[in-house]
Amino acid sequence: MFELHPRLQQDCIALGRFSLCRLLLMNDSHYPWFILVPERAGVTEIFQLPAAEQQQLLQESSLLAQTLATVFTADKMNIAAIGNLVPQLHVHHVVRYKTDAAWPAPVWGFTGPTPYDKQALAILQIRVASALGDALCRLP
Amino acid sequence: MFELHPRLQQDCIALGRFSLCRLLLMNDSHYPWFILVPERAGVTEIFQLPAAEQQQLLQESSLLAQTLATVFTADKMNIAAIGNLVPQLHVHHVVRYKTDAAWPAPVWGFTGPTPYDKQALAILQIRVASALGDALCRLP
């Protein structure tokens, strides 16, 4: 049975779910940083998913990336499945700006997180939920 | 018309092509590090490709990742589309070991490259070409 890895639970805020993946927000206000986690137990690599679920992951990833690029006027999207520390398959979607703290370096390991304050988090959640519309379901 | 970005040309060795993507080897013997570049001009994000080409990219990526994981007995595959320095869409496929130079950090920006020597490069090319078989076409 699928259970979110404790490290993702600790570092992220759950925003909802798509058909296959749970959508998380990394609680680090340096960058709009989202994570898709396919709700499948024991999977560590994309190629381990059945072909139809790989395609579903791709669709959810592209919808998310395109929406974030538009909503946040990204200079670049960084999309990555790394998982050296958290083996549970999860795909980062990070909105990057040429003016952000880490640019042009990748964000992983660059600096410690700065959590969102309540108001900034509420505004961000509304923007993202509104842009994704019906594709995103609320968590129970 | 598609032309490989000069930085990729400089840093990599072309190994062949799949149906959509050119397959490159990063000339850095720290890690077996491969790059897929869809042969499409002016594309910087996966979501900019037509849906059928996104699926083709996914298929080539999963075939490559699974093959590399097997051939090199990877502890983890790291797969990423970053492109902060080289905007031309390209997808990294890096074989990672718990004993490699950067583990558990990502490889980008970790250390300068150590180019392959001729013999190591020849052996690696034969292993990869043999494992990928007919899926990989030679470059002209």
C-alpha cells in the first residue's frame, strides 16, 4: 500500500492529487518548487511503472510544468527524478528565475529551506489550485 | 533546423540516435552520464513538444534508463531536464552509485570533468551499443 515517504511528509505540504500522482509543495519559499509522487508502492524509477502509468505521469508532469511556467512566469522549468536520499519515486518541478538564489546552479543542496509564512502559502495555494482547476482533486 | 548546442558538442561524445533523440555521452568518467536531445529546433521544455513526441521521448528515456541501470548495475538513476546553462532541451540520464564521487548530491556542478581515456571510452561504447541493439542508429 502506498504511503508517502516520511521525509517528503516532513519537508512538503500536500496540495492535492491528480489521477496518478500526489502533488506536493516543497516548503521552501526560495523557489516555487513542486513534487509529483505517483501513488504506487515500492517504485523507485520511472521505468518501473507500467507503460500506461508512465504516460499518465508524463501527462501530469507536462500539465503541471506548463501551468507553473505560465502562472509564475518562469525563466526555466527544472524537472528531475533524482531520489538519492528519498528512494520513493518523486519528480521535482522547480520554477527557476535568472534572479533566484541558486541560478544557474540546480536547487538541490544549494541552501537550507526558508518555510513559507501563512499568508504567502495561502496565496500560492489559491493561485495553483485555480490554474490547475478540475485536473487537481483535493485530498480527503 | 536542428543543430546541437555548441556546449553539448564540446562536452559530449555522440553515440547515435533513437527515433526522436540524439544520444550523447558526457565526457566525464566520474559517472556513466548520458544525455538525450530531441532533434527539434527551438524547444526548451518537454511540454513544448507535440504530445506524440513527448511520448516518444518518454519511451526513449525509459528504454535508456532501464538499459543503463542493468548494464552498469546502478544503485539509482538520476534523470533530469534542467537547462539553465544550455537552454536546448536535453535530458540527463546519470548512473549513480553509493560510492561515486558526488553521492548523495546531484552531479551537476559537483566537480570538473575527467575525460575518458581512449580504451575506456571504446569499451563503454561497445557495451552501450550492444545493450541498446537495434533501437540505436549510428550517426552518419
